[in-house]
Amino acid sequence: MNLNNNKQFLLNQLVWMGLSIGISLTVSLLMPFPISLVAIIGTFLLINFYLRKRMMARMNGDGNSYGGVMDGMFGPMQFNGSSVKYHCMNCGMEHKHVACPKCGSKMKKAGL
């Protein structure tokens, strides 16, 4: 499955690079030099903003806010509605305390 995702990602990147190059060549042939340079840079930026908005929409469900990223930075990390769970490395008990309530160990590992 991971190989399929990598192939899909590579295909998407190649499509967008080809689209960008095609638009750039078309604009450079139709417009004089200083204007075409500004138009090409503007088009490149607009395509990148569009792709970024699309990527963010896939990550948080909407493309208008960066809430999912900021929640991960400043609060408990959320993955598909489930928070991070801590397991004691000594006895295996799931808890959210500094020390394990069962055995008192402070060693814990994070998981989903």
C-alpha cells in the first residue's frame, strides 16, 4: 500500500510540474519578456497556493483553517479523533499521568 501511495504522489507531482512548465512556456511565447516573467511567477505562486490549500483540506477536512496543524503543535495530538495514549513500559497499563498509578514507574511510551 505504501508503494502505491508513493507512486500516486510521484504521478501527481509530475502532472503539476508538467502543467506549470506548459503554462510557463505558453505565457512566455504569447507575452513580451518583462510581462511574461511577472505572469509566470504569479501563475507559479497561484498554483502552489492552490496545491497547499488542497493538501490542507485533506489534512483537516477544510481548506480555510490551519487548526489541525496548530492543535498538533500546541495541544494534544489528534489522529482521526483519537488522542495519544501512554502505556507504562514496566507493567503495560494505559494512563495519562506522570507516573504509572499501578506500579509507580515514570517510564512510558506513546501510542495511538
